[in-house]
Amino acid sequence: MDEENELSKSAHKVFKIKYHFVFVVKYRKDLFLQLKYVETFKRICYGLEKRYHMKFETIGFDEDHVHFMLQSVMKYSPS
């Protein structure tokens, strides 16, 4: 089974939860045109993956915002 269609399993449940987040830079500044901020942001996201049960499937950058497609477990709420 490929990783895209893989289901997560727990004691009495099978699930697949994905979140799509869009975060905007304050005042819509074009912060992500500078590569050092993009690399730092990705490093932080992959650090979060290691500490929590989540996987960043995609991280997309525009000048003033970032998109995440995130897969997580049910014990974490989107907030």
C-alpha cells in the first residue's frame, strides 16, 4: 500500500486526518522571498514532526504566506 492511502490505526479505530492550513505573514510582507527564512521554517516544521505524531505532506511558500498539508492523529486538535 502506498503512503498516500495509508490509514493510521489505534486501539479501536482506523483513521486518516488531514489538515490544510494557510498562515499569512503579518502586514502581508514578502518575507518568503528570502531563502534563509524558507529553510528555517522547513527545519522547524520537520522538528515538529519528530516531536509529535504528525507529518507535513506538503509545505508551499508564496511571498507572503505559507500552505501546509498536514496529517496528524486524533488527539491533537487543529487549534
